[in-house]
Amino acid sequence: MDVANLLSNTSLFAALTEEELKEVVKGHRMLSLKRNDELFKEDAPANSLYIVSTGRIGIVKAFLDRKESIVAMMEGGDLFGEMGLFDKGVRSATARALERSEVIEVEYEPIRTVLEGRPSLLWSLLDLMAKRMRQTDDALTDAMFLDVTGRCAKRILELSQGSDEFFIPLTQEELAGLIGASRERVNKTIATFIRARYIEVNDRNYKITNRHQLEIIAG
């Protein structure tokens, strides 16, 4: 696998030269994960960031009742775990494999060395942070202005990635956490979509049969 090429396709590393990329990936590690393997836990020290090569990683947050919810899902090419690069703090959430996955681990120190040598690259960091903030704003907007039916339709469309047939590697509880509703409410909504012939579901295999209607519901 060309690790440098994969990194160069992320917003954080896109502006790096070939030599800078070589410096960054010099000490990288490839990690193979099974479902439910954890990359790191919430509140653990942060020393590395990660890029998904294959599979899917859930970003899991524990709330006051200690119940966990998936707040984001990282797929092929997605970069995550970068916050500690800025503040040298601890992990703000847990990262857990949702299916068999391969992830590239890149330590912070060589990244900091490259940034110190070329401070203009900090604009790439600002771009990444701006995208994270927009994603958070979108999630808050959905929670405030979309009901469970709308959020469920929107998540199904996002998870489909434009395909009409796709696999969602989540349990009912995990999907409900990603949507931000109880499992019962989400199950009822999906059952309604099935009866209306908007989707078909066989175990975790989904088929969209009326994308237009889902798009209307999703707003």
C-alpha cells in the first residue's frame, strides 16, 4: 500500500511535498482490527492520528448516564484523532472498529516537525478544523429541526454513499445512537419506510427503492 499517497488525499496532508510526506510516514504503523476492537479510549493520552485504509471506525461518546452512542463514523480515506496535535490533551471520545478494518497510525511528533519547518501548512489544519465545526453544526441543526423520521432518512442516504444497495455494519442500538434516538423509535421508523416501499432491509443489507421520497423526508 502507498501510505504517502493515501495521506496526500486528506485535507491535512494535501499540501505536503513528497519529502515532507516521507518524513511524516517514516514511523507509521498499519493496524488490523476486528469488529469491536478499540483504537483508543475516551480520556486516554493522545500521541497519534489515524487514517482509515479499509473498513469503518465508529467514534463513540459516553454520556452522563454512561450509555454510549456513535457520534460519527469514519470510512476509507477519513482522518481522525487529530485534536491532540493542537492541545496535547486527552482523547475526547473512543474509537472502535465497526467491522474488520485496516487503519494507518501516524505519530504527532513528525507532523509537528514538518509544521514547524513550514508554518504556512497550518492553513491545512485550520481547513480540517473548519470542516469538523461544520459537521458539528450540521448535527446540531438536524437534532433541533429534523424529527426522528427526517434524521433516519438522512442517515440512510448518507450511509448509502449514492448506492441503492449497501451494507450497514451497525447493530440496531448503534444505528439508533448514530441517528440520535431510541432503538425503538428508529426500528419503528425503518419499519414504516419498509411498509411504504422506500427501502428493503435483509439483516444489515439495505436497498433503497424510492430515493426521491427519502430525500424529501430528509429535507
